[in-house]
Amino acid sequence: MPAMQYNKSSINMAEGKIYIDGVEVMDSVECQITFTPETQEVKYLGAQSKSTRWTGYSIKATVVRGRTNSFLKDMVESYKTTKKTPEYTIQGICDDPGSDYVADGNGPIEVTAVGCVPTGDIDLLHIKTDGGLMQDTITFNVFDVL
């Protein structure tokens, strides 16, 4: 008779890696890649509820990292010099071997986001009286996921 399993093992989100253009982000604290469908809603005569369909989508990525190198400064300086929009490929791998998800044969969760263009504010300097560690939150519009 097989042993009963009383405890469930969800994926531990701290088990993973983030790569930007093939280079591991060793100071990564968090990464989130989100797919948001654009929808169209129509209510037909005599229907009690709306009919909804997907008509497109947007994909966004957010990377939070501790500042340990000049990545952002270099990116800004490069744009100011070349006027070329910075574009990256972000790969995220969540690979908790102790999770039920992986144990059930689903393998690690891997997402590769291409055409990632930074958006939003980019902190070049941030100092404050109560100290703390400097963390950058970088948001990206994503062209597609593979």
C-alpha cells in the first residue's frame, strides 16, 4: 500500500534564476512576468450576461534587484549616446525540486520574454536617512513570450 501524503508542497518561489540577455542576475530579488488579455464584451438581446472574447494582449515584466553594478547607468548612458532603444531578453526559471508541481513531472516553469523594453522611472540615485539596501525595480513592456 502506498504511503499517504498529508502535506502538500507548493512551489517555493525562492527557487529559481533570472537571466537578462543570457547573463544571470545574481542580485535578483524578484521577477514577475504577467500576461494580460485585452477583451471585448458584448451583450446580446435577450441574454442575461455578457459574451467576452480576447482581442489581444499585453505582457509586462518586473525585475527587482539589489544594486551591485552599473547596469542601469550604463543603459541610460548608451541610450543618450546612440539614441537606440534598449531591448533585452529575460528568461526566468522557477525550479523547486521539492514541490509537488515538479515531482508530478511538470518540470520547472520556464518563461523567455523577448523584446523587453524598459519603461517607467529608472532611479539613478536614491539616498535616505534611515539607510537600507538600494533595490531597483525595473519594469518592461514585453513584445512576446516563448
